[in-house]
Amino acid sequence: MARVAREMVEKAGINVNQLVKLLVKNAAAELTTYYYYTILRCNLIGLEGEGVKEIAEVARIEDRNHFEALVPRIYELGGKLPENMKDFHDISACPPAKLPEDPTDIKAMLTVLVEAERCAVRGYTHICNLTAGKDHRTYDLSQAILNEEIEHESWFSEFLGEGPSGHFMRRGESSPFVSKFLR
Amino acid sequence: MKVFTKEMVAQYNGKNGNAAYVIYKGKVYDVSASFLWKDGTHQVLHSAGVDLTNALEQAPHGGDLVEKFPVVGIIKSAGRSQTISKP
């Protein structure tokens, strides 16, 4: 634990125990989403599915990166990860991104993907709102993750016909915003 | 439509096998089936059995996410039942 760092956050008026629980729940959401996206990606097949596979894969890898980036902050603030994988799954801040009944229904697949990203966008917006001007490190991390989650949402939203994302695909390395926390 | 007082709704806190109800704009919603309301708690900060109308103004989502859940009743206002207009 980073004792003084935790004290600074407490002195700024944040309930650190609540914040740590939120961070653990969001870390759980990232790792479980990484798992469920693995299944979704494997089932994105055929003429329509192949077109979505690449962005699903980028989102999957970046969600795992988000988990990796969150873990140090959880421990710095005196928290810890659950010891039981089932508990970890069950406390996730977002519902499981389960494979739809008909995996060949590309709209159903995209709906699962976009809803998972929208849950994440809400979650990190919430953490940013809680920590803005008070816990600079958690804010910086959450904002970096939020930037990537918003991009993921807009990619899947674009495929659903909700309007252009305005983005190009990633070129080269993943996690342009979060990578500074992974070095 | 069943008429609840806030005290009655407080019993539905999602704990010890109780259902999880929340109040939003005078209606009582059953959120028990939601993954995000396990054990009557939502995102660490919110509990079932209470009126979330004000809390939702600060939430990172709108009331539409609450309105997806089944309505199980309305809140009794002072002296009379609150009327709910039909769509």
C-alpha cells in the first residue's frame, strides 16, 4: 500500500474504501469482458462477422490492458483482488457479455459488444466524476481508460448503423491512452 | 397497481432473500433480476429499498435504465395515492 498516497486521497474527501471497491468491480468487469470477448471473437465468422472481428479483438486486448493498469492502483490504495475467480466474476461492475443465442445474428453480437462498452463508459465516467480534482492518479488512469472505452463504443455503434465513429482503426500498438500505465 | 409507502419499500432491500425494489419518480420498480443489483447494492454507492429519484440526477445514466424494470407499484403520497397517467 502507498500509505501517504492513500492519506492524500482521504484528506481530499474521498471515501477510499468505496473507491477501492469501485476499482475492483471495474477491474473485474475488464477481465471478465476480456474472457467473454474471446468467445464472441471466435464466433464472429462469415461475411459479416469477419468484418467486426478485428475491432472486437482490439477491444478485447485493450480491456485486458485496462485490468492490468487498474491492479496497481487498487493495491496502492490498500485494496486487493478477490481470491476466488467466481467471486471476481460475480462482483463485476458490468453484466457478462455473453454470446447471444444465435451467434450468426450479427446485430445481436454487436448489441452485446456495444452494451458492454456503454456500461464501461458509464463506470469510468462515474469514477472520473468522483475523483476529479481530488485523486489525481486515479482520475488520470480512469480518464485514460474512459478514452479507450468511448472509442470502443463508437466502433461498435458505427457497425450498428448508429452513425460514423469518425475513427480509423488502430495502427500499430494498442491502448494509445492507457499504455503509459503499463510501462 | 399496489400502493406502497416508502417504509414498505424499505423492506425490499435485496438482502437475506428479499426482493430488491427501488423508487423512481413515484413508481416502484423490481430490480431483483438485475446483475447490477446483486445483494441489493448497485455500484457500491446505492442501496435497494430507497427512493433513487434524486440520486439518478448525479448518475452516469438516465432514468430510462430504471424504467426497463417491471413496475410493481406506486408510492402513496401524503393523504392520497399518486396517480400515474397511462401512456
